[in-house]
Amino acid sequence: MPNVLHFILRSLCSFFYRFIFSPPVTAKFGNKKLPNAIIVGVKKGGTRAVLEFIRIHPDVRAVGTETHFFDRNHDRGLDWYRSLMPRTLEGQISMEKTPSYFVTADAPRRIAAMSRHTKLIVVVRDPVTRAISDYTQTLTKTPDLPSFQELAFLNQSQGLVDVSWNAIRIGLYALHLECWLRHFPLEQIHFVSGERLITDPAGELGRVQDFLGLKRIVTDKHFYFNRTKGFPCLKKPESSVSPRCLGKSKGRTHVQIDREAVEQLRDFYRPHNVRFYEMVGFDFRWD
Ligand SMILES: *[C@@H]1O[C@H](CO)[C@@H](O)[C@H](O)[C@H]1NC(C)=O
Ligand SMILES: *[C@@H]1O[C@H](CO)[C@@H](O)[C@H](O)[C@H]1NC(C)=O
């Protein structure tokens, strides 16, 4: 009899010890599973902000870095991909974001082959400001880059746009969406407006939560507007001391592009935008 008691006490002890000295619950418990939802695009649309905002939700666990599985790392296989995922408890959603998927021809087919139930999120933004923002970012890494106009136009006086330049090509949303619609129904793709994400982050996040089948827990109490920056920020950033804000990082300012070039690009994108609005059934008002 004393032996049994001793055994029980010891088991209880080790149980409590494990509890006290173990890492945070989710780091130890739960399983790694392939993502239920992926933010697939677009570059410079506000994908980082959407991921940081949605992961405040207790039922969302996300990979912080871009995995590039469905474009560059597909050869590594699904087990490798799964190993990158965070541990999730039952009922939690697993997510990742890699904005280049949206313009990768093979990505829709590959994601559908993993699971045709994967929910897809695309953060879109006026393709002209997106292109300028994209160019500005490249310029900080490559200071001797030719001018925006030189890259954007084959012949500017003819208004001939170079659609092979990535910064231009990415903004042809209707074209890319066509590839996705061959593998996924439209209802399985949610579009976030990069513009409304700035003016009404809580509203946009509300719709993202609805789409993911989550309770609306991320609300306007989680955001404040930084007037100096001119962008919304998170009140309680997860695992970060510095505030998480949308908008220009590291004080980057957009390069000034002459009005004429901007108008020419607006004319160029207009029919593509209209087609995109018709496809998704929403007018993003980029004119
Ligand atoms: C651009 O087009 C104009 C008008 O057609 C022509 O005169 C000019 O030579 C072209 N420039 C280049 C670089 O092809
Ligand atoms: C607001 O943004 C400015 C400029 O980026 C920054 O210096 C300041 O600390 C921010 N304030 C708050 C409350 O986040």
C-alpha cells in the first residue's frame, strides 16, 4: 500500500514539474499541420500587416517568415513544408503568407493539389501606387537602378508600357486571377483592399475573420492611428517591442514620378482594373 501511494505521489510530482518548467503551452502541445489559409499576394499590397493583424486572434497561428514553398521550394516536399508550420491546437487555424504566389503560374495548381479546401487571401492595392512602391523598395537595394519611366515604358511618347517588367506585371490582377479560378472557386478567395486596410483596418479584419470562419475578436480596440506616420498601428504587437504599423517602413518615401507617366499608367491599367472588378464583383475605385 505505501508503495502505491509513493508511486502516485511521484507521478503527480513529475506531472507538476513538467507543468512548471515546460515552455509555453502551444510550443509543446498541438500538432503541425499544413496551412488552412494562405495569404498569396500581392507584393507591396499590405500582406505583412494583414498577417500581423490576424495573428492577434487566439484561433490563428502563423509562420512569421515567407516560406516560398509553392514557388521556389516546392521540390522539398510537403513534409518539409509542414515542419515550418506552427503547432496548432484543435480548432486553431494555421497560416502562412508568401506574396509571390499570386503571380506564380504553378502556385494555384500546387496549392489545390495540397488541398482544394485551402482558403486564399489576396491583398490588392491600386496597381499604379503598388508599382511605384515596388520600384522604391528595389531602389533602396539597388541604388543605380534606371529611372522608373525607363523601366515602365518601352516607348513613353507612344505610351507603350513594358508588361514584362515585374513591377508592372504584378498589377495585372485579372490576368493572374484567371489562373487561380481554374483551380479554386471565387468564394474560396477573399480580397482585402490595401486602401481600406489603412482607412479602416478593423473593418477589413472583420471581413477576413468572417471569411476564415472565426469569431470577430480583432476589432477597433486593437488599433490606433499614428498621425505623424499617417497609418494605423497595432496597440499590442505580438512578440515585438516596437509598434507594428502599416505604411512606409524605415522612413522610406516614394520616389516622385511625373504626372504624365502616372496618367499613362492609369490609362494602361484601367481596362484591366475594370475586368478585375467584374471578376470579383467589387469596385476597388482605383481611378
Ligand atoms: C518612340 O516613338 C516615337 C514616336 O513614334 C519615335 O519617334 C521614337 O523614335 C521612339 N523611340 C524609341 C526609343 O523607340
Ligand atoms: C508615430 O510615428 C512616428 C514616426 O514614425 C514615431 O516616431 C512615433 O514614435 C509613433 N508614435 C506612436 C505612439 O506610435
